Amino acid sequence: MRMILYTGKGGVGKTSISAATGLELARRGYRTLVMSVDPAHSLSDAFDLDKPLMELRAGQLVNVTKNLWIQEVDVQEEISRHWDSVYGYVSALLNVSGLEQVLAEELAVFPGMEEVSSLLYVNQYVREKSFDVILLDCAPTGESLRFVSIPTTLAWYMAKIFKLERRVAKMVRPMLSTFTGVPLPQEEYFENLQTLHRKLSGIDKLLADPKVTTVRLVTNPEKVVFKETQRAFTYFCLYGLTVDAVIVNRILPPEAQGGFFSTWKDTQERWVESVEEFFAPVPVWRVPMFDDEVLGVGRLRALGRALYGSRDPANRYFDEAPYGFRKVNGNYELHLRLPFVTSEEVDLYKKLDELVIRVGGYKRHVGLPQRMAHCEPLGARVKDGELIVVLGRNNAQPETESQATRPA
């Protein structure tokens, strides 16, 4: 079983790359699914499929060619399938706040519903062994990070808050509803969340296992896109996923040298070199710009040939673990790959048995092994693209909490 996530800044061509990869895998005999996790679905457009067919099969599997299926998850369909109680409660709460019923129902489709629905399908297909390879055409970088972080976030919520919240709601629901008219979640709401958590069980391990799941970042040879790709690489490392390739798409061909495109050609060559330098040893694959839009099975096949050549897309091309633990001189060390990050950008602190690492607007909870649960962060440093956190006994601080630490 193999799972590959394709993501990048909006407009870089990740949907076309995902579709072309699906066709190449199907040609090689793999039972392949390409699933769109981007709310702005364009997968069926890439294959140039008949719109009435896609509308008829909304959210369902659609067979494109031998060994290849695609799926565009429809959040409205999934609400009735998985989210009835949760959606109903949020909608009622918004309606009580003064919003009109129709607007409340629209806003009740909160961020994360589509991602969870996609993960439910993925887990189902993995358990049923429906496919050899699942390709996820992800949303732009920020939404992709939410997609991969949801299993960990839900597991944390279920372990730390869910039971307490359920008990409190049961006790105060009659009184609060009588005096304020503000609805509290009913028991069906909590049962719904519990069912979702059970159906997602194990997906976090699949996403973090480099033998099963890797990420491929799609970029263009431009400064703004390149910087976004750097940030995406860092954050996927932070969340424990392995990036096994970077795909530089839409490189001007040699015949574009001179004339109107001469400056563009020089700029692209400079940024392609930068990409290969910064992401080494992760493989960097080049894809030329085609002479027309890549649309339909024929041109997607040509894109797949240009991208992969003799390479098998299902193989893993880089599988180094993004972080690990070591014991050095009586203390423990957490080694976390954070390329392109400086010491000033990293904050970390320990909370109970977790180490919380924050980079920019994102944070990661790293659960500590039992032997390290009572250790405190004694120091941290960034060296050669790696964050090294030293953990050990610190008698000057309580065992259950520690102050924020900034790497030296």
C-alpha cells in the first residue's frame, strides 16, 4: 500500500501532476485512486470529463481508464453521512447568535469537515485494500497542513478534553438551556465525534510512516513560489511527514531562449539551481512547460512521461525520518529536521508529557517516550538544518511545566 500527497502553492500545477501520476501508475498496472482534497476541485477538469457525469457521481468514485479512479469529495454529501449531529449543533448555535437560518447553515460547514471526510475515505480504502496507490491532490500549503494535522489534533482532543466536556454538558445542559436559550450539544453530538474518532483510528500512523506515505512538493522556478515551498517543506517535517521529492513544474524549454522570454529563462535557471541546492539530498525533478494547456488524458500522459521517464512513481525516493530521539551523556536529545529555519524562528516549551514546538504560526506536539516524560528542556540549538533539543533533569523547575525555551 502506498499513499502520496501532492501539494504546493495555488496555481503551480499540482492537480495536473497528480492526474498525470495517476495515469502513469495505472499504465504500470497499479490499482490507483486520485482523490481531490482541495475544496476548489479541478481534478475532473484536468481529465476534461463530462460535467453532468461528475455531478451525477458527486463525491463518488469515477472510473477514468483501466486501473484508475478519481474522487472529488463533496462536503455537503459528507455532512449527511458523517456530520449530522455536529453540523446541526453548530448551525443551531449560530442561529441563536442572531444569524439568519440560511446563513447559519452555510457557516456551519466549518474548516476541517472536508479534510476529515477525505481521511475517512482514505482509512476505509486502506482497511479494505481497495487500491495499491492512493494519490491525494491536496489544497494549497496552509490547508494541506490542516489536513495532515487533524488526526493528531482530534486524538489530543479525545484524550484530553472530550470526556470532561461530555460530563459537563450532561450536567449543565438542562439548567443552561432553560435560563439562556443557548443550546448545548446533545448526546448524539458526542456519539458522532466518538464514531468519527474510531473510524479515523490508525490514519495518523499511516501518514507518519515513510514506508507508506510521502509528500511531493510541486513548485515553479520563481522566488515567491520557491519561498512558499521552503516553508511547506519545513512544516511537513515539523508534522512528521517525509518529503521524498520536489517537482519543479513549467520550466521554459530551450527554444524559449532569446527574445521576449530571455529574461524569464535566465530567472528560471537561477531558481532551479537554488531549488536543487536548498533541497538536497531530496530529489528534484524538472518538468518542462508544454506548448498548450495540459488537459485531457492524452496530454496528461505526455506530462507523466516527461516527469517520470523510466522512474516508477510508486517508489520512495527519500525516506529519512524527520525526527528521532537519542541518549547523549546521560541526557536525551530530540533531533528534528527543520531546514531553512533559524534559531530566532523557533520557540518550544514542555507541557506535561509533551514537547510543544512552534515555528511561525504552526506548532507541533511531540509526545515524549515514557522514560523522557519527566525530563525538562535544558537547551536547544539549530545546526545544519536540524533542531536539537536536550532533555534531562532540572531541579530548579517543577516536573510538570517549564518555561519557554529558544534555541541558542
